[in-house]
Amino acid sequence: MPRINHATQTEEIADLYPSRIKAEPEWIQRKDPVVYSAWAQQTFITEQQSDFYKQNGYLFIEQFFSAEEIAAYKDELNRLWNESLHSKRDEVIREPDSEEVRSIFAVHSSSDVFKALAGHPRLKRLTDYLLGSSTYIHQSRINFKPGFTGKEFYWHSDFETWHVEDGMPRMRALSCSIALEDNYPFNGPLMVVPGSHMTYISCVGKTPERHYQESLRRQQYGVPDQDSLTELVRKHGIHTPVGKAGSIVLFDCNIMHGSNSNISPMPRSNVFLVYNSVDNRLQEPFSGQTPRPEYIAAR
């Protein structure tokens, strides 16, 4: 498929998206494309879907995976859950107020099943098209939200953290959320602010060293201010893409998103795969701090 020519990596090292260095938040307009390839007839998604992703910063596709595929992924999820209940591995993240498993990171490395999922040909065609190059897994994880006790993930832009703490130079990455359970409006599904991917909200507060040890349980730095969130939502609204197990949500690295706690009886478990362009490999963190571990940010 035709690709759009962009600046070389050596021109991308400057900090175009500063954050956590000023006393007040700042709005910075996006300096990067959203879709890095020109649409063509052989493109895996329709032109309308490509345009929707470009304008809104996300794309919801129902029944992307079959029931048989999802059953295999759920079996592997349950195996990893049971294996992690008493594990001391760094990749296992627990809830801030309990020892319940919140997330398991680097599942594409620890599980052959999820390694194969990360390289799924249809997913790769999509990510390579949207990012305009070959892609690799920057981060993978399972997020668990059991019925009644699943906790929230507060509003944030992934790119803000990946830029500041990991050294991701440009907005040339995306996440794919794969529903392993039916997602309803009431069981803590992903919420996105459509169109917010075009504006970078710089955050306030200098990042402590080794912040990730706490932020993966409950984030306190790299969180947008309430005034900015209010203005974004008043301007763009909130979308909640929900559907049956097997559906996926592709969302741009800079879109503002979050999810509520799950106080319903219906569990929600999703696999998150983050794809980054091979032309957007990580530099030194723009915070000047020690890079986060490989299981959080692959180098």
C-alpha cells in the first residue's frame, strides 16, 4: 500500500511535546499525522473506517476474532491469572488497596498464545497501515476487572507517559484492546474522548524516580488537570465503544481515555497490545530519568 514520506528519525529527537516541567498545564497541537499511509483499494479497512480513525482517534470493529479464537485466549488468560495469584514477578501488578491482580504485563513474551496474537496477520496489516511502517510491540498487558471489585483506570493520554518516561519521540503508536469478555456500558469499559488525539495536554508535577512502581497501580503524575479534561469533554464528548467478546478497539496513542470501576456482576478482561513504528523507536526518556523496565517499554 502507498506510504506517506515523513521526517527521518534523526530529525525527531527534539522534545516537541514537553510535559511535567511547568507550573501550569499547556495545550499543544499535534505535530504528527494520525494515519501514516494513503488509503488504497487493497487496504484492510474501508476508506470510511480509515477516515473515522483519523478524525476520532479510535476505531471499533466488532467480531474481529471468532468465538473459537476467543475461547483459546480466555483459557490462556485464566491460566495466567491462576499462575499470578501468588507470583512475585514484577510483571504482575496488584490493585492499590488489595492484593488482587490488576494487570499482567509483557504477556506477548511470557505466553506463546499471546505472542502469536501479537503477530496475528490481520492485526499486523492494520497496524502497519495506520502507522505507515513495520511495527513492533512496545507494550502488552492483560487488564482484569472482575465483577464487583474491578478498579478504575483514570483519564490519561498514553503518549504523555510514553514520551516523558520512556522516550517515545513522536505520536506514531497505537493500542489495540481485544475484548475477551462481553463489554457493556456498566462493567467498566474503555471510554474515549473522540478528537482529543489532536491536542497534547502537558501535565504538571515533576516525575519521581521509579514512578512506575506506583503509577501502574494508581497513577498520580502524568494525569491531566480537571479543567483541561472538562474543556476536552465539553468540546468532544465521550464515546464508549462496547460489544461482544472478540471485538477490538484501535486507539491512537494520544487519545484521552479511561475506564470506570466495575461494580456490576459481569467481569471484564481485555488484552492490550501496543504497536509502535520501527521508525519511532525509543530514545532516552525526555524526563532525563532512568528508562522504565523492558516489560513496560520495549527497547
